[in-house]
Amino acid sequence: MPRDTTRRRFLLAAGAGGLTAVAGCGGDSESTNPDTATQDDPETGSGGGSTDEPSDETDDSTEETPVDSDGGTLQMMATGSIQTLDPINAKGSGAGYNQYNQQLMYFPDGHYPPEPALATGYEVSDDGLTYTFDLREDVTFHDGSEFTAHDVVYSYRRLAESPNSRNKDDIIGETLTIDHEKDATLSEPTDEETLEDVVPGSLAVEAVDDYTVEITLASPFEYTLFQIAGGAFAIIPEGSVGDIEGYDGEYDYNEFFSTEGDGPTFAGAGPFQVDSWRKGSQITLSAFEDYYGGEPDLDGITYTVVGSGNTRLQRFTNGNADILEDIPTASFNPNNVSIEREAGNRSLGTYALDDGTDVNYGEIPALTTEYIVFNTLEVPLAVRRAFAYAMNQHDIAENVYKGTGKPAYHIVPPAAYPTFEDSQSGEASYDRHAETGYESNTDFAADGYPYGYGETRLADATTVMEQAGYGEDNRYELTATTITGDSGYQQVFTRLQSKLRSVYIDMDIEEAEFGTIISRAISGDMEVFGLGDGMEYPGPQNFLRFLHGQNPSTQFTRWGAEGSYATEEYRQTAREAWDKHYAADGMTREDHNEAFQTVEEMNWASVQELPFLHPISQRFWHDAVDVEMYGVMENQAFDNTTLQR
């Protein structure tokens, strides 16, 4: 199953479609009951939204028996090279970030709603703009320094201001926007404000005192607590590096975050500290005895980079890895799964490996979308539409991923999809729109998904190519890039390859590591590539903020950038929907949902991203490991995990 995602929480959701969320005021670490908070106003628990999606509550029906722990080192596997430890730069290219980092809020064992972590509680002003966090006074960083509000100010400023940040949109974009000043002359183009134009020191994050921090938003955002629980918002010691104005830096950037010098000098606030790491091969962590939550039961964790899915499976089968977070699609046998109980939206049981060994098994629907990304500077619309006509999402879900996912026709996953009726689930709205054009806003989507719902339409693919001037004597050639060792993506492209050949498209397939694909996507030197994206928070804007055509030069698709193959009518439709119905003041939930639906329909029209699967996340683990199956947010620390061997 595909596991590498760009989840902007830093890797690899309760939203407008019906999932429940968090209360907006917390005086202690207890979370609001997910059954009473609602989608209409997930931070205040007011409103009348649907709550009929599966809850992400933990299962408390079975009393746990204390287990004696022998310490030991948990053997884990990473699917791609470790690029950096910098939380604002990583963008999904690190392993174990949740073990050595910590944020103000976190998702306990991957369950929502978020709860205080480095904070002890928070208050939200009546206008929804000001968040005041009370901070823990017992937190020590891995370098021995004490955690204070000044570390929060520094870390958030780096996220917004540092040239090393790949996640500025998460803190000063159009969704979560912490108030700040901009000066268009600070970066090119000097006549247009961009994310790079933050005036140093203007971010509205204030240390009221050593253990109180105040954050002021430019406009209310319902998923603020979800967003700041993401990995990009991890807190590091003030002044660690000097990449923002006002700080010389105790260490050079690469000395602190990479492998340069005598390192590691990196210091976070998580339950495990970094002992050593080698880019592309391994990272070793040890239990941090001064962790505020109590020293972990494990002695340490080792993440070994294993790019091949088959090799990962073999290492796990042979007992050389304790947990397997994915399995090659070609090797997975649904008949070997025995589900024994349900815990919220998690299914738990056992899986029989090919050698006859039974291991523990868990699965949960992921707030993730797997899709093909087109660089519209390179690939014409006719070719992109031919891909869409050639693809059969239902066939891929059933025969490539063996039923471990839902066919994808939208970018937003079903559970978070916008709804248009009382008590409607996101999945019901999702399916009706894809099948029939339910609540469509444009003629292009009036009858539902226009390229064939559950079918391949090669005759239409041929027609669209011929109308664009292609034929046997004028074939289109391109290269598709897929993640090394991911058999699912490889099969998707391979199945498309033969179909596309019949409609005048010759596609070569190459492989690259996940981190390399992200770097190349940023630089824009690929034509088409496979990628997955997981939600940091369960609102449709989490994904759709990148698809309405604003600031196209910074997006993977480049849709609307100068020289791109972009239809201006489609772009203007998406832009107007976003500006008038989402970004404008005074918009309601209904207005937002209209904007979301229109952006999805214009992605159908433009085929910037071609979705094919919403996967089920799977975990396999040996009996010697006492670990919880994670919740829908997936990010989980192993401080309470034990080994008996």
C-alpha cells in the first residue's frame, strides 16, 4: 500500500463532510467528547452539522493489563531517505519525526481531537482570533535547556520567515493565517505580495511571559488547533540556528539539522533524542530520561531506510523489523486477514504471512488521496484528459490495491468532503457528486465525473488527442516518475502505459526516491509523477488551497503560471469561487462548501491532479510488540510502546 505522502503536518483529518472536531477552549488536558462537538463549528461545539461519520474514539471496552517491559530497541523501517531534521523544511522526507519532536498540541496515538502537549491548556477569544496558551513548566529540551514561550515565538517565526521553510503556507497562507505584515519589495516580483514577503518580527506570536504565549490570527480558522499539532510546528530551542533576523545562531544550519560536524547537535522536546543519523540509511534514537511525560519504556528506536517494499516485507517476516507500516500490493492477500474487533473506525485482528506466521494487524481509512500530478508547463490539456479517460479508478482499487481503498474521483477524501444536506455524510455527498453531478456548480460537472465513472473510455481519449492534432504520425512522448519500491504506483502507471499507447501517447516510466520526487516537484523538472497526500486537518481547504490557481509558480502543477497549458476560463472560475465564497469575509459553511465543490469541478476540467485511490492505512506487528493501532491522524509517538523479547 502507498505510504509516502506529503502530509504537510510533515509527513505523511473532522471536517465539512461530517467528522467531529475539538472544542475551542481548554483549561486542562482533557479533550472534548467527539460525540458532542460538531462540524459546523468544531472549535466551539456549536451548530447543527452532521456527526454520523465513524468516530475516531479509542476503544475503552477492554481493560488493559499492565505489561512488564524489558526496554529494548524498536526496529523500524523508513521507506525513503532522511533528508533533514528541520521540521519546517522536511516536507515528508524524515523518519521518526514524531518521536523526537513535540508541538503545543498533539494527536494522542493519532486520534483526534488534538490535546495539549507542550501546552497545559488554552483559551480562545470570543471573536476566534486570539489563542492564549498556558505552557508546561517542566519541559527540558534534549540539549538540557528549559522550554519557554520564547522558543515558541522563535520556532513559529522560522516557519513563517526562514528561507529554509517549505511550509510557510501552513502558518501565513490563506487557511491558517497568523497576523503579520508584508512588504512586496522583499522578494521578486517586487510589485506583488507573496509568502516570502513577511516583514521580519511582525508575526503575531507573543511571549506574554515565560510560560504564556499569545497567537493572533488575521481571520478565524476552525482548524487552528489541528494545524499547530502538525510536525511543521515542532518547537526547537530559541536561537538554535541563525536563519531569521535577530538571531546569529548557536550552530550553523547543517551542523544542527544535518550530518555536518561532530553532531548530532539537534535538540527537540520529544520522548526520544537523536543519537546519530546517516542521510539515506539510518537514524538511531534513544529514550530521553528527562522527557516531561516520563522516560519511555523503550531504550531506543532505530529507523533503517529500506526502499524496496519486498525487502521491507522480508525483513519483517524474518523478524528483523518489529512493525511493518505497509506491504507491497502484489504481496498482500486479503484472504489472510482475520478481523476480530472494531475500535471506532479501526479494524483489528491478525494477518497470516506466507510462511504461516500470524502477526497482529490493524487498518483504518486514511484521510489520504493518491493521485497523478501533471506539470502543466509541460503536458497539454488534451494529453491530461486522455490520461483521465484511460484510467479506471474502480479497476485500480479492486485489482491493484485489492480492495484496500476506495476509488478516488475527488482530491478531498470522502470523510472530509463538503456536504449539502442536514445529517449527510461526506461519503454520501462525495459519491453522489461523482456519480450524478449532485449539487454541481458548473456545466462541466453536471452529469458527474466526466471521464467515465468506473470505466475506461479509450474512444474518447482517442478523440480528444486527434482534435488536438495528435495521431500515429504525431505521437506525444513523456516520462512518468514513480516512487522507488512502490509496487502500487508502478502498477498504476504500467496499466495506463499500454492504454495510452493506443491513443498516441508513449510513456516511459522511471523511479525516484520519495524525497527526490518532492525536491524535483518543487523545482518543476518532472512531466508527470505519482504522489499521495494526507490531511493535516480534516477540512477540504487543506488540499484545495493548492488547486484554485493562485500563486501557480509555487505549486507542483504550475497551473496558470506563464507559459502553462491552462484554460483561463477554468482558472477564473476556480479563482472567483475561492475568493468570493471562501476567502471573503462573512462567508458561511454553505458558502465554503460551494467554493470547495467548484474547485473540485475545475480540477476535473483542467486535470491538474488525477486522483485514483483513497487508501486504507495498514499496520502489521509481531506479538513481542505491545503497541496501539494509530488513529486517523496516523502520527504516533512510541513512548508507551513496550517490547517483550
